[in-house]
Amino acid sequence: MDMRTWSKSREFLAVSTLTLAFFCLAVFNLGSLHIPDSCWQPSAFAHAVGLKWDEKIEVIVALNSTLNSTENAKNFTKNALNGTSTTQVGAIYIFLSDANTTKFEVFGKGDGAQWRKLHTYDNSKSVHFCNWERIALNTNASFLKFVFEPTDGKLGEMLVISPRGEKINASVCYFGVSSSRKNSKNESKEEWNLSGIADPRRLFDEQALDVPLTQKSGAYFDEMYFVRTAWEHIHFKEPYEWTHPPLAKLIIAAGILLFGMNPFGWRIFGVIAATAMIPLVFILAKRIFRSSAGAFFASFLLTFDFMHFTLARLATGEIFIMLFSLLMFFFAASFIFTDRGMRIFRRNNSVFCLFLSTVSFGLCFAVKWTAFYGFVSVIVLVLLTNFLRREQILNGFRGIFAGLLVSSAIYIASYIPYMLCGHSLFDVFLLQFTMFGYHAGLRATHPFASAWWSWPLMLKPLWLFVNPLDSKVSTVVLLGNPAIWWGGLAAIAAISVSFVKTRRKRRSADADIGRIEFEGIEFDGKEREVKLFILLPFFLQWLPFAAVTRILFIYHFAPNVLFLVLALAYWLDALWRDSTASKGIVVAFLVLAASLFVLFYPVISGFPIEEAYRESLRWLPSWIF
């Protein structure tokens, strides 16, 4: 085996190890393969029994009682409520299977005590879909009584949890009607002959569910918009989430079709997308740096970035934006660095490179319109490349124009499920103006919204999920790896300074393949292209948000993680080539980045940890999670 083959084998092994490691970490506790599926709907019960307008549905649940068996429950009467021991109840969890409204009151009763009202629940003003909601009770009771209004919300399951986070044995021992029917002829559930979605016993028929409930148990944050709309696309229903183009929802729908309507199904393609980015970044970095070491550093840093990891496990559009944005710059780099690319992307195929780059933009744009900023970066880079090479300024633009035609077709095709709901192509056209009007006029507020300038500093992370578990907590926060983001910002600043201060010492005959000297270090003339490739997209994808008036979040910075990684890899590669002592600095930095990932893993993954551990990770007062 010659040295070149040996080198490629080592590269393959290194990148494969990183890719496999990331995939395993991302899939671990990604999501349950099962969610409650035997639902109860109060309005179906009301229809089955002929509930009057002023009546409500009463469901009584026995806790740790011999009444939990079906035979005893058949003969249960309200007189049996006395003479049983009480149980400490910390909270109840309710699985909301759809987006319809649910309203009920919760009462508790101990031995010989009267019913005490514990909580009033009304989700008519909140977003919910396939998610668990926690209702803290902190009481002692032998029985819980739920008084439901006959609403249309489908309830998948209820769990009663002790203060220590353990499941309490609970089952329905009585159900009937309150108000005007309470003194009427006794009507048992057998006489009603309830079955299916009308049967209240379905509220407690899947008690084998695993606890504690974490992010893997149901939808959270904006998944409730994206997963709901993905489900609606599958069933050709009117989409709920229309403020962004449909492609991300269609990809999520594909996962649901393959793996079922469960958290694993709707998240798995995000993990695959994030995993694919690691070898792509390696190839891209090797192309622009002409260094295997620099390429490895870039892929290593991306593997251990927090935002890349968290978004991979969240069924929204951002991880697909990151992937398609990477592909857009991946193919653009094949045009800009024509002497460094793969054979099929060399200079004679520059038009094809830009065609593929533009098609990648089309995919990205069909997820969110913010992809436009990255595409502008590509156009500027192409124009500058042609200018610096003294070539025709529009060289390669045939590929861009052809790519825009394909991108338009992709964008329209993404609306096919929408059109199958009864909409016309003209409706799709009009919807674009409605979408623009929504974003331009949005004046909503959010406690975790953040200013555009604060993103690389990570002054305001986005808290996505929390579930308190006695002395522990399951939480998920969206932020970057401090070593990568703060170090990357410093690397961007250093590249900016070096780009401005670089002085050309001598030129070759064609004035483009000369040598540049900066502070005693000589670089090939192509270094200006490397620096431009890092700096221009970073600023052109970030600074335009200064003009955006709607609320913004740190995830809008996600496409720039690529350029923080490349900027760091640029300097790490330079240090690696410098001396043995410098190699020690590089290794120490990589160990730091990986160690921070391990340290913060629980709060970026939802893994339950002690409260004290979570508090120790709040390095800044504004880090709330």
C-alpha cells in the first residue's frame, strides 16, 4: 500500500468514526417508538349518551385501590369512596393526541374527606399536538375526580405520578354525568354500551408507558406545528402551519410514513441530515484548505457542536436548512476552488457546479425563505471569483439560471399536498403574499427571543423543553458549544484582520498565482479566496437580520455554524503545521470542545440530571434552562 492510499484510508477511518459516533449519540434516546393510541374524546361520549347542554362528564379514578379491577368497578357506587388509604400525588400527565380543545376540572378526595378542587385545565389558547402536559397537584388523595366539558380534544392517556416521580396505580372506577342528571335514574356504563373513542376507561388503559417522561415521549416546542402539519399532509388535510414553505414538513412526513406516528419517526430524518453533514464538511474543508488535518478539525468541531446536535433531534426545519445550505456552499466551492475539487467538478464543469449549488439553494428555500441570504453570498462569491481571475463577470451563470428553473419546480412541487387538499396553483401564488405579510407584520413577543447581534455571543439561548422530576429535571436548551462559538467568533475576527492587513510581496506572471506574506508567514495567493469564502457568507447570512422587525431566535444563526467551524479549522490547521508545541495547543482545544459536549450533554439532549448539576451549567445570568 503506497502512502497516498494509506493516507486516504486513515482519512476514511477518521471521518467514519466521527460520523458513526455522532449518529449513535443522536439516536440514543431520540424518541419513543410508541405513543398512546387508544384515545378518548369527551364529545364522543356526550354524543353516545345524549348529554344535555348543561351537563358535564364525571370520571372518578381510584389510586392504589382494589377497585382497580374491572369486576369491582362494575358494581362501584359513590358510596365506596370512603374507607381507603390516601396516596401522595405529585402531578398528573395528560397526553394530548390532537390540536382540539380540552377543558376539565380536577378534584381530590381522601379518606372521609370532601371533594377538593385542585386544578382547572383549559388548553383552548395554547398550541398542542401529540405532547404531554404536566399538571402539578401536590396533594394526598384516594380518588381523583375529573369533570370534563364535552369538548373535541382527543386524550391519549393520563398518568398519575408520585412526588418521587413514580407511577401510581390508577384506573377508572366510575364515570357518569354531573349537573341535571346526577339525581336521575342510575345509568351504568353497561347500559350506555360505550366502546371505542367514547369509552372513558381509555384514559387509563396504557399504563405500561415508561417514566420519567422526557423529550423522547412526545412533541415539544415547534414540533407541535411541524409534526401536526406533516400528519395533515399525509392525510391530505388543510395544513395548519403555512407560514413557511412545506418541504421540511414533507421530509418529516416521510419519516412518519416509514417509522410510524411517533417521536422517533418524526425526528429520524433530522438525525440523518445532521449526520450527513459531517463527511460533507470534511470534503469541503479539504477542498478549500488542501489539508487533511484542517478537514478533520472542521468535521470534528461540527460533530461536537451543541446546536448541530440539538437541532438534529428536533423535528423542525432548521437542521434541513443547515444541510441544504452546506450543500449550496459545497458545490459553490467546486467552482471557486477549481484546482482543488473532485474531477467531475473541475474547471470544465464549473457550470454544473453552480447548477447543483443553485438547486441546493432551491431545496433550502423550500424549507424557509431565509435561505435567500446564503444564495446572495454565493452570487457575490462567484462574481468576486470571476473578477479576481479576470474572467467574464457572468462566467458560470448559465448554471445558476438553469438551477433557478429547477429550484422553482422544486418549490412548486413542495405544494402538491397543499393543492391535493383542493387548492389551485393560483392559491399557492396568493399564499406567498400572505406568508410575506405574516412575517412582515408579526409583532408577537417571546421570553426567549434574542437580538441578532447577540447570537454568536450566546447571550440568550432558547429554552425548548423542561419537565421537573422530583430532585431531577429533564431539560433541552438550544445554544452553541462555547469553545466553538466564542472561539469561532475570535477566529472570524482574526481572519478579517489578516485579510485587511495582508500585503502582496510579489506576483507571478499571471498576477493570481503569486505568494503573499503576512507577518512573516508565506501563503499561496489562493488564501484570499479561502478567507473570502469564510468571511462573506458569515456576514451576509448574519447582518441582514438587523433589518428584520419580527421576533428572532438564536436558531436563525444556524447556517453560520458552518463558517465558525471553518474559521476555527483554518487557524488550527495553521497551528498544526507550525511546530510540535503548536500541535499540543490544537489537541488541547479539540479535547476542550469534546469535553464541553460531554459536560453539557444532559441539557442539550433532555437526559435527566440533578437540579444542582443543571444550575452549575448556567454560566451567564441570561442562560435560563
